[in-house]
Amino acid sequence: TSNTQKFSIRDDQVYFDNKALSSLSRKESLILHSLVRSAPQPISIDTIADLIFTKEDKFSLSAINKTIERLRKKLATLGISSSYLATASGIGYYLKN
């Protein structure tokens, strides 16, 4: 990882700069992990669905959007701009590092 990258993963924990993001829910953490690993490439809605709806056949787009919304709000409360978590229209989401 380069020094300019804000998000990183160490010991299976997502960090922003050197701050562990330990207050995230399991779903939020799974999504952010995936976003950090794929950055700057977007991850698809289907990929997110596979991450957070493991045993369910159907997933709700609104549930995914709500989870992303909660994740953005939680990042904001941690002093991290919600603009890092960007929408790739018609595809999914990506992380702007």
C-alpha cells in the first residue's frame, strides 16, 4: 500500500490512516473490507449482496442502500468524509482513496 492510501487492512481490521474502524457492524465491515481490497475498482451490487446476505436467496436493493447509508453516516461520525464511499452508477460502489 502506498503512503497516500487512507484506508488499509491490517490484522483483518479496516483502518483509516492509523485509526482502527472498530465501531462498524459486521455487514459494514465486510463491505468496507471488500471496497478497500478492490479500490479504486467498484464492487457490484451482486458482490455486496453475496457478502451480506449469505444464506438468503433474494436480496433487497434497498437493504443494501440502507447499509451503505449507515456506513457513510458512521464514517462521518468518525470524522471521515462520506465522499470516500462513492456510487458507481448502475454498477455498485467504490472507494476513493
